[in-house]
Amino acid sequence: MSVVTGIGLTPFGRLAGASTLDLMSRAATDALADAGLERREVDGLITGYSTTHPHLMLSTVFAEHFGLRPSYAHAVQLGGATGFALVMLAHLMVEAGAVRRILVVAGENRLSGQSRDAAIQTLAQVGHPTYEVPLGPTIPAYYGLVASRYAYEYGIEDSAELAVLMRANAARTPGAHLTEPITAAMVRDSKPIATPLRLLDCCPVSDGGAAFVIERADAARPGPAIRGAAQAHTHQHVSAAPSLTAFGAGDSAARALAQSGVALTDIGYAAIYDSFTITLAILLEEIGLAPRGAAGRLAREGHFSPDGAMPLNTHGGLLSYGHCGVGGAMAHLAETVRQMRGAAGPRQVAPPALALLHGDGGVLSSHVSLVLENGR
Amino acid sequence: MSAEIPDWTTGGEGLTLARCRACRHVQYVRRPFCPECGSEDLSVERASGRGTVYAVTVVARAPSADLSAHAPYGIALVDAEEGFRFMAHCPLKGVAIGDAVRTTFRAFGAGLVPFVAPEGTP
């Protein structure tokens, strides 16, 4: 079994002057300090990627920069699913006995390291270069297409409630990018980006970094344990998605739960990828945490609030804590660990015994699910 | 690619598909083999351009400066009658999921792109 013994999470937002390596270093320093470890006590390193620091070998660039000489290192690229894919890989490596302790780290100055136009253009290139990109779609356009189908099948009015909840959660979280309270009416009246998605349905582009130490279970070094991890990959491009209302999330989550020997009803905390309100609605529903078409309504009714039946992204998620690329989803895990430790300050919920985490990459193309058990 | 069949991805006014002669799978995003069964025996055919709207959005902000003069523009995913899904431009208004559409071609950015509009509109 593997356990998370250290977390590092920088503030997200505009962190002017900080490079990708600066942000990775800050997060890694915090994760090592949190785990009570020196650099030499880590034997593995896996990193994400950075659009502002493209490199063939980001892991060893970071190792040299930070002062690590790992016996195992490489980077992973899986779009928005990368953060949890890194954690899953670290878990598998530890379970296999290939490493004793892995530092998992990602960071990017995605907001201040490039113009907003450059960020939008870079991200839009995930579309098919021949059959999609020439038509001028953007990431919000891909998700706007998904949202249009969801609206057609289930109605989409209530999904604004998910943005409202994430903003309220972020207001209680030091370091969150967006903290000004919003209402559902403000979401519905914000400027159109790619119909039916509006500005406040979309996560911001942020600077930030996150890191974890994941190691073999040892009674002397307690921490939340990774009980299950699974993936599903159904397509890459939105044009090739088998359906725009059913993706691989349910399959991935069900296998992670089965591996853990627990049922969805045993889960007490949810950390779900929320690049757009539609992403969060679809993932919650497909995983089974809300009936189809009902995620927004449940949010409005308080079901996903910190004092509700299923606390969700209590740090504010990508929608309001912010989205710096690979580190974005890693903030969801950092928050889950804090909640399990009882160290979440004013937003602390009853420390959950079991949490389900789910990330997606591409246009709901790649899915990674994790089940975390409180090891306090 | 058959030279006689126009294809918008190479500047011609047409949509093409490739049908696997072994398993009949239809592909739009072209490879030299069938992704379902691996056969390399493909028949390249011209698609009718008729289909049904599966999803539709209006892009308010273009991804790059060279396209921003075109914004806003409509983008649809269309289920072609031959059994493949394709992305196309569409009018800003008057296109809904489930609509039957036909395809023409319009200049956009550096080339031609498919443009779908409801059957019966000019």
C-alpha cells in the first residue's frame, strides 16, 4: 500500500515573476517539509509538463535544478488528467517495490508566463490538427459542444450552481485565485464564451504549483492511503467521442472502487475535476454521485456543500481556487489530504474516512480515479 | 487520397470518407488502415454532406488573432448520413440539435471549411 505523507500547494493566481521551475521548487520544498524529509531521502521523481516550459525531459531538468539525484525519473503528459495519473503511477511504483519514496511535482506560470491569447491558442491545439483546428475551436468551444448536448438531453440551467458553490468554497481558502462571491444569476448573465458556456462557467488560467510525497506504508509515517486507482480512455478529439453525454468516468471510478473493496455509498468526500461547470456536472453524474441532469440542483440544495451529505472540492476547485495546468487537479488531492488530517481550517468538514478523486484530460477523453483512505 | 474526390482538408469542396471493405467501418479522420479491424483495404468515397446536428456552439472568442475578425462563429458536430461525425461551421442562429442539415464550403482562416445549414435554407 502507498501513502501520501507530504503535500505542497502554492497559492494560485497571478504570481508574477515566478517561472515553472520556481513554482515546482516552491511546491516541492513545501511537500518535503510537510513530510519531514530531506532531498536525499527521496529516490523517485515524476513530474508533469508545462506549456510555458516545454522540454523533452522536464523531470531531470527539475531534478538538476532542485538538487535531486533520483534513481527513477520521468515526466507524464495526460492533459488535465496528468495530476492524478502522476499519483496513480507513484502508487503503482511504490506498490511494485521499484521505489521507496517518490516526489510528484508540477507547476506552471500559465497565466503570467505568456499572453492570454498564447495560452488560449496553445490549449486549442489539442483539437485535431486537420479536421478541427482549422475551424477555429477553443477549449471552451469543445466543452460548449458537450454542454449543448447536455442541455438538449437534461437541461442546463442549474449547472451555474456548481460555479457558485466553488466560489463560496474558495472564499474560505487561503491562496485561492477567485474569491469574490457570485450568484447563479451572475453566472447566467456573465459574458458568453462558447454557448451555452459563459465566463463564470469557465475556470480561470492561473499560475501555481503542487507536489506530493508518496511512499510505502509504514506505521511510523502515517498518512492517507491510496486504496485504488484506475483509468479509462475513450477517445482524444471531441469529434471522435462515442457520445457527448456518456464518457469513461463511470467505468474508471467503478474499477477504482472495486479495487478498494468499497462502494460508492462508503465515500464521504468528493474531489472532482471541474474545468467547466459542465465538466463537473457530467463527471458527478456519470460516477453516480448525482442522478443524470441533477448535479446542479443538488448543489443548489446544499448536497455538495461543506456541511452537506457529500462535501465537494472544499478548496474551490479549478473553477475558483484556479487552474495552473497539471497542478490544478493536484490541488484537489492536497485539499483531500488536509480534510483527512483535520487541517483545513475554517472549511474543515468531518474528516472523511474515504474520498473519491476523479480527473479528466482532453475533452472528457482520459479519466483517472483514485480512492483515498484516511490513515490518521 | 484519391485525386478525383474533392476534400476540404486539401482545399477541395467536398467531404470524403473511407469505408473498410473488410468490416464496413466508416472513418472520416483518415488513416491508411481501418482502426476497427486493421484492414488496409479501404474505399474512399465522397460523402453527401447531409446529416443531423448532434451538438452546436457559438464561439465568441477566437483562439488566435488571425481568426478573431471572424468571431463570433458557429461550430456544430454533425452526424453524417453515411455514419460518421464531423465538425463544421454553421450559422449563428437557427441551427438546433436534431436539425437536418446540408453542407457547403466557406473560406475561413487559411483555407476552406465545411459549413452546414438547415435543409431548405439558401
